[in-house]
Amino acid sequence: MTTTNITKAAQALINDEIIAIPTETVYGLAGNAYSENALKKIFELKKRPFYNPLIVHIKSTAFLDTVASDIPDMAWKLAKEFWPGSLTLVLKKQPHIPDIVTAGKETVAVRVPNHPVALALLELLEFPLAAPSANPFGCISPTTAMHVSNYFKENLEIVLDGGACQNGIESTIIGFENDKPILYRHGSISIEAIERIVGKVQVTTTKNSTPDAPGMLSRHYAPKTSTYLTDNVPELIPSFSGKKVGLLLFKDEITGTENILQEVLSRTGDLAEAAKNLYATMHRLDKSNLDVIIAERLPNKGLGKSINDRLERAIKK
Ligand code: TXA
Ligand code: MG
């Protein structure tokens, strides 16, 4: 079921099937954004609640006004700067966008992915692709074709393999309220980079069960293993004596520990590399039969904020 054949993947989508596709952020579970039938299959396979809307992937900025309307100048500016890329814009939807895509909202989330395979695939299609991350609802997002096949086994005919995702965490989501930019989800593009283009961005802190961006749900991206998050890993280790412990560390291993599995996100302390490795490392730790995972909080700047956001959502509350 894993293939690199883009034509075959396009044909499946034209036949109203759903497939997994690579993007530069994470793998997506994609279907025709104009086909209610395909969209229903996405929700079923992912076990995703219908109140959680999907992101629509278009082939270039030139197609933005085929899915969105009343596009603010700031949105055009951001699209020009970051597309193709890991920025999702939430905009007023065109009337023909099915309600199931937007969870009945008047807005649609849209982006142009920056992955050669995804772009080549979109070129072969006359419709945009709705695609949530290709993981069952609430689980760790996939950054390799193998992660996707492990989740969906025989339930997915095609996993289009585009290698390991370059950025490794989901797109940053920006919407507009009263023409002011508002951040709905931290992601692969830092808020600082966005603020350089549009000035101050307000950050939503909504954490209730029907937030504007359910990527904001408090437990999300979660390993099955109990996970703890701390600024001081050595201090927490003794509380789990006698347990099988795994460490998820930013750049330095902890010395003087025995029989503890240690995973380091970036030995040079590079936040982009840490983001790229985050989910693959979480998948590995989660498969290592541990009793607990202790994750180290990263410096809270740039992509560190996005990584910390994902780690916060991975912990047991
Ligand atoms: O990087 C990504 O964005 C990946 C790749 C596959 O493109 N996709 C992704 O999709 O992360 P998903 O479904 O896992 O997350 C989509 C997020 C959800 O948190 C959803 O609530 C939010 O986008 N969203 C979608 N439509 C929205 C809307 N109209 N208003 C606010 N948030 C919206
Ligand atoms: Mg997701």
C-alpha cells in the first residue's frame, strides 16, 4: 500500500477514495474537498468528531479565491510571504465549500503545502484536497509513511511516500478577527516570523471542548505511555525509581543514570531540527514498552514555543 506513484495516487482521489499524502509538516489523510462522500470517509477512518474542521490544500496562491472570499490584505501578504509553506489561513469560505469541511462554520482553513510530491499531486487534480493529519484522533501525528501504515494497516489503500517530513510539526494557523491577526495554533512557522510581516499577533488561549481550532484541545498529540513535562529532568527521575523510564531531551543527555532510555532532539540545540525529530522520537519512545516518558521543556522562543505546545498536550493531566 505504500507507493511513490503519484499518478496512481491521483487516480484514487479522482475515484473518490482517500489516501495518505506527504507534506512538509506531517502526513495528511487526503480526499476531494468538494466530495462529501470522500470527506465522510476521512472522519470515519480518523475517528474524528464532526465539530473539528479540516484544512483545505490548494496548489497555489492563485487558487485562494476559489475557496475563500473577502480576503483581507494581511492574508494576501502572509500568503505571498509563506506559501507554499507551513502557514494555514482561516478565511471566510466560498459558499460551495461543503459544511463537513468547515464543521458548519462560515470560515475555511486553507494552505499551499511545500512538498514536491504534494504539489505534483495537486497539479494532477481539478479539486483541492481536504487533509487532516494522518493519525487517529488524539494520537501522535505521523512524519513518515511508516507511521501512517502502522496506524491504518489494511484500512488505507494508498500511502504516498514522500520521505520524512522536513518540518515535522503541523502548520501554524492564523485567522482574522476585526481585521486583526489571531493565532489559533502554534506550528512550523514561528509567531515571531509572522509578526515580522503583519505586526502584533494575538494568541488564543481557548482550551474548552469546542475551541476555534481543536488543535488547541488540551490532550492531543498524545503518546499512550504516561508522559511528564519538566524544566528539570534530573530532579524528576528519582520519583520513578523501579519504573522503566524514557527521556525526551532537547540537546544534552543526562549523565549518571543507568538503564534509562535517552532520546535527544537536537545535539546542537537547533530548534528546527528538534521540531523535525519531535514526533518520530515520540513514536519511538511510545513503542519502547516504558512505564513513563519524562520530556524536557524547551526554550520558550521561536519554534521552541510550538514544540512546548505539543509537549504540553502530550502529558497526562
Ligand atoms: O500541517 C498541517 O496543517 C497538517 C497537514 C496535513 O497539512 N494538517 C493538520 O490538520 O494539522 P489537522 O486536521 O490535524 O488540524 C487542523 C486544524 C484543527 O485544529 C482545526 O480545528 C483547525 O485546523 N481548523 C480547521 N478549520 C478551521 C476553521 N475554519 N477555523 C479555525 N480552525 C480551523
Ligand atoms: Mg491533527
